[in-house]
Amino acid sequence: MPSPRYWREKANRFHLEAARCQGCGGVTFPARTICPACRGTEFETLYLSRKGKVVTSTVVHVGPNEFQMEAPYAMAVVETPEGGRLMVQVVDCEPSDVLPGLEVSLEFRLIRREGHGGILCYGHKGVPVG
Amino acid sequence: MREVAIVGAGMTRFGEIWESSLRDLFVEAAAGALSSAGADHVDHILVGNMSGGQFVGQEHLGPLMADHLGMAGVAAARVESACASGGMALNMGFMAVASGFVDTVLVAGVEKMTDGADVTNVLASAADQETEVYHGITFPGLYAMIARAHMAAHGTTEEDLAWVAVKNHKHGAMNPKAQFRSEVTVEQVLQSSMVAEPLRLLHCSPVSDGAAAVLLCPLDQARNYTDRPVKLIGSGVATDAMALADRKDPAFLAAVEKSSERAYKMAGVTPKDIQVAEVHDCFAIAEICCLEASGLVEKGQGAKAAASGETSLGGRIPVNTSGGLKSKGHPVGATGVAQAIEVFEQLRGESGERQVEGARIGLTQNMGGSGASSVVHIYQGV
Ligand SMILES: [Zn+2]
């Protein structure tokens, strides 16, 4: 993953920048130029709350090379109160406890290292609440 | 629009075929299709292939394959839609002949997966790189998430998933082209190693090499090639949101539903008319979701279809009589064309111990990514 590609995505990976369609009210994350629900092009920028609920999940036992050291690890689709949905790893817990309905907070964490240079790439991970 | 028929077919066995390269696999299947129809030329070649570029560093497969078939000069191109590449090539070949643009099209699919590429990463390139793969999800992981959502919505169990593998291995054990010609038990599936919860190794299709090819021509020219053509009567393609997070119901494959509806409408048939079907069982949960979305079983009833025998040979609607992707193997770009060959042979009465007696109308459903693309074809024996 070359650096410009990583840098370009900072708004959503660092700040959870999303967009609310002025036509249908739907929230897209990351922001887009055309609404996938109504094809509207007028948006209001919003930032997703750093919390949400697990929609569905899995525990990855056989991971990609870059993540195999962390296996087994939990992955989940999380929905924030604004209705934005994102794919995140869920950590600091038993992976098998990450099931649909679980409340998580979204914390800023190291996600992966980029290429041979080992540039650190950040983003959000879920952590169970309470 | 002209009526279109399949008049010839050829395929390699599926499996780890170390002695054959990407081009060798293609040539074996393509030459087989041409010779089975007694054809010495074609107007157009379409090569379904997911990722020659990542698997073996080879792009530009249209001219490469035409050249190696001794047909340099013929129009040729590669068609890509991840694991639905083969089915998508068939759709495009169908359109080319139906429209009158060309008369004969060789539709092939090929994939060489065991030459040392990082298969997990290559397959993950069919998912959303920026919002899914970046965070560490794998392809089995996405289907595992679909499975959990299906379990939560419909009460599907791990044992239901296991039955899909048991059924397809039972069928595949009878297929000389299949990668795994052995039966498995529910216990063996449930004890196999975990890949992505709740999916275990024996819920997953394997990594495979292989190629498959069919020859298409206008129905009114079919007798030049064979006395048993099979008519293509419907074709439907649809797409869905690429990322799982962007689908309202992760347990429902909307592209499969839409592509099926389009194919049924074109063919003028309903799901009840289908007598044999090949559906995209890359993971056991995929067969369950595809059966529901295609209307072959009712929504929410897919989970019990394998265990009850409804979708086995001898059941109400035999599904994946070839062994499916699970047992026959899944060289991704070849799969959609191999599905068509299974139904072609069934409708010609050539399937031996896997024959569905009296089958006249069949269906294939081929899917890309975690369900972001789907292609459905409907066939009728002539
Ligand atoms: Zn909108």
C-alpha cells in the first residue's frame, strides 16, 4: 500500500468522516460523491460517534500474512448511532464473545504496517463497552 | 434476437495440477470443446479469468489463449467479475451470438491457483480493499459474517452448514473431474479445523487449478455441430453493494435474487420449472443463501434443504450434482463455465450415475466476491 493511498484515506480512517445525503437522509461511510440509495449529490459532512453495535461478526483463524500473528482475532460490522456501518477488528476481549448485538466503543489504533518501509497505518478498532 | 445453443464442451479435471500451466489448462479445455463439436474455427473467444495477473503474473489472456489455440488473428478478450468471471463470459458470449454480431463464440474459463501465489490475499482482492481488506478481513471471514447473520435471522445451525458439504461431496465422489472424490460425514465436517467462525475447513471450497470451455452458435446452425444441442433460454446479471457493511441485510444476497429474476423472465419459466441446478457453494452458507435468493427454495428454508434430501440426487430439486465448488473444486475463473457444462451434460442425458432422470430445464448461478455480482443462466434440452 503506497503512502499516497494511505494519506488519501485519512479523513475516514482518522476522523470517521462520513456524509449524510440531503435527499434521503442516508449516511454513507466513507463519504462518497453519489448517494448509493437515491443518487443524490448534496451531502452534509458528519463524524461518526466513536461507538456502535455489532451487526454481524466472525473470528478469523486463518488470516492474511500481515495479520496471521494476531489470529485468532474477531472482526465485526458495527453500526454507529448515526446509521453508519463499518468493518472493524474487535480487540481487548475474548474473540468468541464478539457476537451480534455487542456494544463497542471505537478506538484509534494501529491497524497494519505498510510494505517494506513498515510505515504505521492507523484506523479504528472496536473495544467492548463495560 | 437469435436463439442460441451450446453445441460443444470441454474441461480439464479440477485439482492441484502441477504439470499444467495457465495456458496448458486453457488449451486442453478449449481444444476439447472444439473437437467435441467438430468445429475448426470460431469467430470470437472469451476467457473468463479472475486474476491471472496476481496468481501467475499473466494478464492479456485474450491474445495469449487465441495464439496457443493456433488461432492468432481471431477476436479474443478476457472477462473479469471475480469468481463470477466464467459465468460473465458466458453471458457476454450469449449476447454476442444472440445479437447477430458473430456466429460462433468459444466461451472459456480458467484459473491457475497453485503456482505459489498468496491465495488468501489474491481472493481478498474481490472484496473492498479500502474498507474491508485494510482491516484484516479475509474472504472466508466475509462469508462467516454472512453465516452468523443467517443463523441469527433464520436459526441456521453449524450442522445445517455441514450437510451442504456432505451432500456435495457425495455427488462429487461420482464425478471423475472432481478434485475430491471422497465422501465426508457431518462429524468430520464439524471436527475439521476452524477457518473463520462458524466456518470450518470442510465448509470451504478448495484452492484449485482448472479450465472449462463451451462452444456457442445460433440454434439454427447447431445441427452442423451436434445432434443434441442445449438451448440457452435465459441469462441474468446483477450487482449489489461491494462491501458487506453497505448491505441492509448481510444474510440476503440481493444480486442473486435480481439476476435470477431477470433470467426467469427472459426464459419465461419459474423456479418450479427447474429440474437441476448448479449454484455457487464457495462456502456452505453460500449455497443456502443462493437457493433462497434464486427462489429454488423459500426464504428461510435453505438451511434444511441439504439435510432433508430435497437438494440431493433423487430429491425434489438436485443441486450441485457435479459436487459443486466444494467437492469438484473452485478454480475461480473456470467455475461459471464448468457449472454450464454440468447442466449441458445433464440435459443431454450424459451424466452417468449423477444423471437426473428426464431433466429438460436446468439453471446455473455463479457469484463474484461476497455476492456483489451474480450471473444466472437457464438451459433447455432440445
Ligand atoms: Zn440519498
